[in-house]
Amino acid sequence: MSKILVTGGCGYIGAHTVVELLQAGYEVISIDDNSRSNAWMMDRVAIITGKKVVNHAINLCDMEALGAFFEQEKNISGVIHFAAYKSVGESAKEPLLYFENNLLGQINLLKCVQKHEIAHFVFSSSCTVYGNPEQLPVTEETPLQEAESPYGRTKVVGEAFLRDFVKVASTKVIALRYFNPVGAHPSNEIGEYILGVPSYLLPYMTQTAIGKREKLTVFGQDYPTRDGTCIRDYIHVCDIAAAHVNAIQYLEGGKSKASFEVFNLGSGIGQSVLEMIESFERVNDLKLNWQFGDRRAGDVVAVYANNSKAIEALGWQLRFNLDDMMRTAWAWEQRVAQEGL
Ligand code: WQD
């Protein structure tokens, strides 16, 4: 079986993807400097899979260390690149930090990929590239919009870099545009590690339910949607993770229609914030303390995916529904509280 390098393997989507890769029989190595993740994620991955993945604590901006790693590590057939900062709010305050970490890190990685003629590359992109779309659901052909944040810009620009890169490199590239990944592994060994106060909806909900936060504020109640709150496409992190295995298999099977292709990874279903609260309360049999507040700057009204390209071309199968997302997210929050993670 081929050897896959995962950058950001100790992160949220990264660790779930490492599990899926191992379970599909791949050999996996990871690069993660653990600046915003935990090295123990790999121990948890080993509990789930029975396999211990070696993580190399290298910052992708350190070209010397990265270059030395690639000189030593032979026979990498594909790279899945997750390692990046992802806080929208922080990126607005520190754009250069985001440009350096996300874009310089990507450039350094691509230099190594080109030098060592690595055949396959999968990039973590985001639905944020669609901005406030005029038509729903969004397909991969929906026009991209001006980025709402420096974080979003690193995804738009990251994709653009890859479009140019494939013209000169022998590498075949896929960019996967994630919608809103939520939930945790059903084993409850791994989940999202939240640094500070969460900005994302579901972590804020679970932290409120456990008592870490006093109250959830629903940002805005007068949007032009069915109940006045914003609509998003929430998707289980294990489904997102499995799509990376499908993407690697697609590349390895020589099925690429072009050197650079993009795929939406969403459930295809739009949920409002109020529907998310209702579903969380129902599935977990609890009451959430919440109130309406002002709109949040930069929020798009509604976005959800047309996911048929990934389903048809990659053979991607969705295994988890909204109830599973709510159940596993809450189970993980309780585990975090029990163990003081
Ligand atoms: C979801 C909904 C909020 C928190 C982020 C990134 C984006 C992309 C996807 C990575 C919105 C509402 C939230 C709260 C709330 N990420 N909300 N109270 O806005 O879709 O976008 O994830 O690429 O770049 O910005 O996700 O979870 O922050 O918000 O009412 O305390 O929940 O207004 O409608 P979002 P989110």
C-alpha cells in the first residue's frame, strides 16, 4: 500500500483522516508542529486503529527542516495538506500571520512535492471561497467571490497557486471544499480541540450545554431565511475524512479529468441556527440556554452544497446524519470535561 504524508495530522480533520487512511490500509506519516494541536491525538488514533503513526514536529515555514524531512522520507506517493491556521476572527486581526503560515507553508510544501515528484496532492479548501452565493445549492462551477477574511483569502489564493502549480509539476491535485465540519469520531477517542472561546456554532453549543459558557447567542434573527437565522451545511467530520481516502484512490486510479480538480464536501442539506439548536436539544435530551443577539459581521445568509460531483466521481458515501453529528459532538464534549483535555 502507498505511503501518504498528512500535514496537520494531529488536527481535527487531519486526525480523523489519518484514522480513515489507516483503516483503508494506507501507510501514514504526519507532520504537525503541534502549535495548535495535541501530540496525544496520535495515541488516540492508535487506540482506534491499533496502528501508531509517527508525527514529525516540523513547522512548514521552516524550509530547512521540511527539506531535510523529504530527503529522508522516501516513497511518499501522496500528500494531504491540512496544516493551516483557521480562525476567521484572528485572521482579521493578524492577516500577515495567516498569509505567512498558510501560504508560505503551502509554498514550501509544494517545493518539496515538486522536487521529489510526488504524484498526488490533496488540499483543504473551504466553502468560504463562495462568499455569499447568488444561487443555491453551490456547485463547483459557482463563481468564487472576494474573500470575506484573510483566512478565506488564504484558501482562495491557495487554490489559485495550485492551478498554476499543476501546469509545471507532474503532480495531480484535488482541492476539497469543506462546508461546516462538525461532530467527533464514534469511538469518542478523538474530536475537535478548541483553543480559547469557540467561534463555531456547534462547539459553542456543546460548551454551553456542559456549563463552560453561560449562554449561546444566536447571531441575527431577521435574515431572509425560513426562520430568520442563517443557513449552513453541517457535515460529519468522519464523512469529510473518508472523502480524502476517496480522493487519493481516485488519483491513484488515474481517474482525474484534469491536473487540478475541485470537489464540494457538504451534506447537501441547509440547516438554520434554530434548527441546529432544536436538533441538539432533541437528540441529547437537554435544554440549551440561548438568546438572540445582533448579526455577526461578515456572516453569509445561506450556503449549502450540491455534493453530487464528489458522490459520483469520487464514489463518496455519506454515512452520518445530523442526529449523529449532534450525538457525537456532545459525547466528545463530555469526554473533554471528564478528562480535562
Ligand atoms: C455557523 C452559523 C453563525 C456561533 C465558518 C468559517 C468559514 C468556514 C466555515 C472554514 C452562522 C451562527 C455561530 C455562535 C451563532 N470555515 N452562530 N452563534 O459562519 O459558516 O463559517 O466555518 O473554512 O470560513 O467562517 O460557521 O460555526 O461560525 O457559524 O449564531 O455563537 O452559526 O452566525 O450562521 P460559518 P460558524
